[in-house]
Amino acid sequence: MAGRNLRQKPREAVGTSSSVRARATPPSGDGRYRPLPTGSHGLHPEVVKSDQRERLQSAMIELIADKGYPGVRIVDLAKLAHVSQPTFYSLYTDKEDLFLSAYDAVAQRTAMTVMGAYQKEGSPDERMVAAMRSFAEQAAAEPEGTSLLVLGAFGAGPKALERRRRALDTLERSIQASRDGTPDPGSRDLTVTAILGGIREVTATRLREGRAGELYDLADELAAWAWCFPRRPPAGLDAPVATRGEAAGAATAIRSERARRAGGRLPSGRSDLPRKVIVKSQQERIVDATTAIVAEKGLAALTIPEIARRANVSHQTFYDIYPSKHDAFLGAQKVGFHQALGVAVAAYEAEQDDWPRAVAAGVRALLEYLASEPAHAHLTVVDTFAACPQAIEIRSDALRSFATYLAPGYELARAGGTRIKVPAIAAEATVGGVWQVLHHYVENDCIAELPGAAGQLIYVTLTPFLGPAEAASYAAAASA
């Protein structure tokens, strides 16, 4: 988010405190983080500390939006929040400690706002719309804080990703607990995960592009999309439970065609092979080395010497192909998305005369590909959020490409003479929802379990366009 100005004139946030509204759009000038009176003011020390913490948290959110997490310095935080550096260190251990505290504060406010609106009296439809509007109002009032919640902070490290996961899981459990029925402990209801993912994706796109003001007008559309899913998925569409800590790639011996090709080493020394073939092999090995290192050690541990060693190329060869490790990461991400889209589209086009069957085939092919490329799956689905704004742009472009294959669903719904009114936001939100489910399995190290979730994901993808009964029929047939 570095270099992107997310501030714009907000609607007044309903259900948030006056202090939150004040912090969301502070006036310009030195008074934006006005400290409490100095000297003998009679305030309790804990009140003073609480005010200092709040100012520092707000300063952290603002500076991340302006500079990105790596560019934020403690001296800048202290100056903007009008506290001394000794005071900073009396409240927080370091910059990361403050970031996690700020993230938790935003997540807690968001959960209280959304669940407070959802749990009020009214019909289920009215409660859903109220929750969507409350979230949209908060996003418009706190674009920087909400962006931190839905996107995270690039470069903040694994603890930031873990905190993001925990915040989304907590909100999901709260919504799940408010739904009727007790879920089967042996299977997974992915509907709530998909709904939250769709809302998150639509919100993140508007915030990233400086269009937070559109969210309020989209609230009814998002609510209509979310409400098209029944409270429980139909029987027979069970999905495996993703329990954190299970082994990811070890559960499958399947390797994609690309991985098998990249795994082959060309003869060392002089070769009569065309230069183009040699460079392609070197590039694929660099890509695989990059994804393997990130999957094993995290993005922060990625270094050019280790990439070169694992890829069996010289440092000069690496620099001939990629200017930096950052470019190697982006190159690996592009390869992952290109391959994922390619296999899904090939399966889709084989059934394109029957759109629902084509979508089902594409979803299944995508899941099988991700299971066959666990390192690439982790890099493209999860590690993107720790990388940089360019990585998010690559991800967004890929998701828009996937969404184009859902466009025929609008015409199918109209031509079918049904009463289904497909919200205009359905394709974008549905792809975002599917991607959040993928994120759930990949982040919990259950990539090998993804093919087992095909039935529910096909159902989730088709329901906004066909209705739950017909979507379930196609999902069951594709899972048979």
C-alpha cells in the first residue's frame, strides 16, 4: 500500500466511537494527534497511557498507508503521535509489537460493528443488509485501518500473516455461531468462509483503488449475493476439515507437468541446445527454487545466493534473468497464476457447451493443480500478502481473469426464465470467496485436501447464478 493515499471524505461511521471517527479522518496540521494536557492534570496514569497507545496505533496505520511497513520508523511514529521515544518503548517492545496491537484494535472494532448490526432485531435479510452497511460505513470512515485488516501490511513478516488469519477466523466463527444448526465436526461448511472472502475481496479492491465511497452503495448488492447461500450446504457435499499443522505436499505424490519438466537438469558444460531452451530451463529452476525457499522459510529468508544454489545457476545467470530477488518472487507468482488459470481454462473449454459443467470442470482442475504444486500454491495464495503492492496487483489481475469465465452465468439466469436475480457484483464476489477458501486450506497446510473440497466449491461458484438446488445437482455430479 506504500505510496497509495487511501483517505477520502467518509460517511459518518455508525456504531463506532467518537474517538474512532476522530482518528479515522484527523484534521490536517500538528493537531491531528493532539495529546492530553501536560503537567498536573489529575488524569489517572492508565488514561494517559491508553490515549498514548491509541495515538501511536493511529500513527502506525497512517504511516503504513503512506510509506509501507518497512519504511515506518519509530522516530516518525513518535513524532506523528506526539510522544517521546522513551514513552514509545514504555508502551511497546518494538515496531512489530505496535503493529500487531494496531491490527488487533482494528479487527476488534470491525467485529463489534458487524456483529452488533447483525445481531439486532429484524428478519435475516434485514440483519444481513444492516451488517453489510455497517461494515461499508466503517470502511469509508477508516479506509486505512480497514485496508490494513483486509490486505495486511506488506513486509510485516509472518506474525502479521498469522494475526490476519486469526482475525478472519474469529469473525468467521462469530458469524457461523449465529447461523442455525450445528455443523458436522467431521466435515467443513465453507459457505461462511466464501461469503467473508467475497466481501473482503470487493472491499480490498475499492480501498486499494481509492474508491471506498462506493462500498456503501454496494452493501445491498453484497447482502443479496451473500443471502443467496442457504445456511447449510446440501447433504452429500462434505468438505474435509482443514486442521492447522497437517502436512501439506507430503500427502500427495502428484506433480504437475511443469514441475516435472523443471525438475530435469540439463547437461552441464558446453551444450548444443538452443540458447532459448537453456534460458527457459534456468528460469524454471529459479522459479522453483524461489517458491521452495519461501514455502520452507518465508519471504524474509529469500536470498539470491540460496536461490542460485538451489537452481544450480551462477549469480550472473540469476541477474541475467531477474534483476533482484523481489523480481524473482514476482516472476514465480506470475508463473503460478498463469499455470493455475491455464489448467482451469483448458478444463472449462472442454465442456464450454454446458456452462455449469464447464465451471465445475474448471474448479476441479484448479484444485488438482494446486494440490500438485504445493509450494506455488502457498506463494500465490498466501505469501502474496507479505510481499508488496505489485504482488497484489498481479493477484487482482488473475482474479479478474477467473471472473470473466463466470460472466455467461448472468445470461444463463436471464434466459432460463427463473426468478433468480443475479447481483451485478456476483462474479467478483464469488471468485473472491473461492479464493478465500483456497487461502484457508493452504494457510492451514492442508493443500493436499483441496480436491476433496471440490463439491462445495463448485456449489458455491454456481449458486448465485443457478440457485442452490440446481447448483448442488451439478456439484454432486462433478463429485461423483
